[in-house]
Amino acid sequence: MADVLLFHHIQGLTPGVVAFADELHVAGHTVHTPDLFEGRTFGSIPEGQAFVEEVGFDDLRAKGVAQADGLPQGLVYIGFSFGAVCAQELAQTRPGARGVVLCYSCVPMKYFGPWPAGVPAQIHGMDNDPIFVGEGDIDAARELVEAAEDAELFLYPGDQHYFADSSLPSYDEKAAGLLMERTLAFLARV
């Protein structure tokens, strides 16, 4: 069973993110879900973005990365959109990563250095998501898949960003179920 550090998206630690973590826990994994926004959740992506801009993106990212302090090496990092940046940074820079699952986001590897040998990755996004596709995350994802020894990019039909968050209107039950199935298979093998 895996020890997972899971980071929420820009709308906060929503009930849907908690439900995703709970499903991993029920499958036997230990899941840590830090709340980088200290109890705040937002009704929309723009509201969450305004909060992040007010507090400072780099400060919140650093706060997220610091959540690994005190936890053992050998973690699997999972991040949703904003949280994927924290997960990706830890996977690329913290020794001992067992793997990373990036949902709805991926940044160019150059921000954190080369992809570490032996760290598998999964990246999930919708093929018409205006953020994942339109803002270039898909290009960074393809670059990562090309560079890593063991990495997969999964594209789902649709245009929603937070498609696996069951507490939001963007939820897509079929895509979310497949993402969970693939995540559990990934955790079982790393």
C-alpha cells in the first residue's frame, strides 16, 4: 500500500477532493490531505485565483512543498491543478519519490530540473479543457512523458477542468471513475 500526499486545487480542500482521498484510503492507502487554504473554499476558479494572487502563488506553493517535511520518503504525490504544481515539484526534487499523479495540470520540467530516474508518472486531463489544453499544460505533459522512463498521459473526452471533484458542477462521473481506476492501478504497482 502507498503513502500518499494529496494536494487540492485552487477552489480549496472541497468535499470532492476529500471524497477522492477517502476512496484511496478505503482501498488501503495512507493519504495525507493538507489544507493549504486553512479551511477556505471557493465557489469558482476565479475566486480561488483571486485568493492565490492575494496570498501569493509562490508562498502557497512553498507551503505545499513544506507539507512533505516530517513525512517519510517513499511518498506518492497526487495533485489537482494548483496542487499538481506542488506534487510535481516534490516528485522532481525530493529524494525517494515513488511516483506522481498530476490531475488537470502539468508545468514544464525546466522549473524543477530534469525528471528523476525511476519516478513513474500519470497525467490526467480532458482533451478540450481550456486550461489544460489552452494554457499549454498538455505540452508540458507530453514533454514529461517523453523524458520519463515510465509516464502516461490520459486524455478524457470533454472540456471540464475539475472533472473528478464530485462536489463541483464540472464533475464527470464516467471520466472520474476511470481516473480513479487508473490511479488505484498506479498505486498498486509503485
